[in-house]
Amino acid sequence: MARIEKNGLALDETLYDFLVTEALPGTGVDADRFFSEFSKIVHNLAPKNRDLLAKRDAFQLTEGVPSRRSAARKRQSGTRQPDRHPQSAG
């Protein structure tokens, strides 16, 4: 998957091409300005997003739900836990 670096963001090449060639033309928004402003928003909200994800992970641990990080590690290691809520044969 190719990445495009733009204003401190690493964007998927397909998404970048779509925005530049299809989404932005005709809107009156310059692509360089869009990525500049979008980068500011992403970087300004990143600390808050990390805090919210940490709170979610802590909440899920207290509820017995594995965090997304621990679930990802299990998927990468090849171990799989049984489904917590198997489908009923309704």
C-alpha cells in the first residue's frame, strides 16, 4: 500500500488521488490548503483522541472486554479466543 506524505500526514495513495482528482475539484478548495488545514485538525486532536482511546481501553478491561491492542496482538500471534457471545441457533 503506497503512502503519500503531505503536511505531516501519511495518506493512502488511493485516498489522496481521489481527494485531489475527484472530491476537491469544483469545491473552490485548493488541495494544498485542504491538506494544510486537515493536518492541523488531525494533529490538534491527536492527543485528545489518544486519551479517549486509553479511557475506552480501561473501561473495556473493567468490563472484561479485551482492548483492541490485546486483540490485535492475539490475531498476530495466531491465537484466537472463543466467541464470547456465540450465535444462538434461533
